[in-house]
Amino acid sequence: MKTKASNVQTSDRIIAYFRNKMQICTVKSISNSDRTNITLLVFPGEHYRYSSSGTIQFKPEALVDLVD
């Protein structure tokens, strides 16, 4: 299912290009402080580990694939 990046919420699982490959990531936190991009702190898989987390940026109107 696709949704706008502006509709993504914490704990959503998305499919995104992260760490040089397309993979399922879980959203840990969301920031849109600069108003032009939405920055998601994500980690691969379902269990959070700080060492494997990173950020992904999207335009608010970009479509993001949600995992059921």
C-alpha cells in the first residue's frame, strides 16, 4: 500500500532504499524541521538497534510503500 511521506507515523514499516539496498525498515522517529523534507529515523527489521539505524529523507508529497 502506498501513502504520502507526510502520512507516515512512528512504528510504521516501510520499504525504502536504505544502506545500499531496498529493504523493510521500521520508523523510529519523524522530523520535518526544515519544512521542505521529512526526515525519518529508521532501522532495518523489527527490533531497534542504534548501531543499525539511520536517516532517510523524503519530500512530503513523495509516495512511500507501507508494509502490512
